[in-house]
Amino acid sequence: SCASAFWEKLTSTTVSEVMTAFSERYPSPSSEKSREEKYLRKQKMRAYRDNCGLLIDEAATLLGISKTYFVKIENGEKDPTLELALKIAKFYKTTVDELFS
């Protein structure tokens, strides 16, 4: 019957496969915004870093964090703690709002 064929197909598909297919077909507007926000953060942070004449590893060392973590923050993949956000903003002589929003 149709119901048993549907059930068999449903049980052979993992939740992950269903979610992946759904998100590919219907991308959420927030994911688009998030890519844009990541891009803007990267551009802002890189501009501030370039203005200071620093390479990524130099900035990370001066801030007391790993290069990997700094890259993730700069690329918008990770959000810094409030304490670190304040430290980065002070380091670049700007505000947290200007740098991270």
C-alpha cells in the first residue's frame, strides 16, 4: 500500500538527510543575513587590523589569543566573549558596537 511504502521510505531516511534536503531547497533568510554579517565583520576587522599594520598572528598574539580563534572571530564564525570584544575594540581604538554590529 501507499502508506507502507511511504513509511518504509521515511524510516530509511535519516533526520539529517531530511534537514539537509529541506535547508537546501528552502534556505532561511536568516542564513543569508548571517553570511552578510560575517562578510561585513570580516571587512571591518580586517580594515582595522590593516590600519594597524598587523598580520593575523601578530594581532592574535598581542590580544593574548590563538591565531585560530582570532581568525574565527574575524571571519564571523565565532563571537568573542564580552570581555574579549571590549579588549579587541580597545585595541583597535573603537567601540564594540562599531566593530561587531
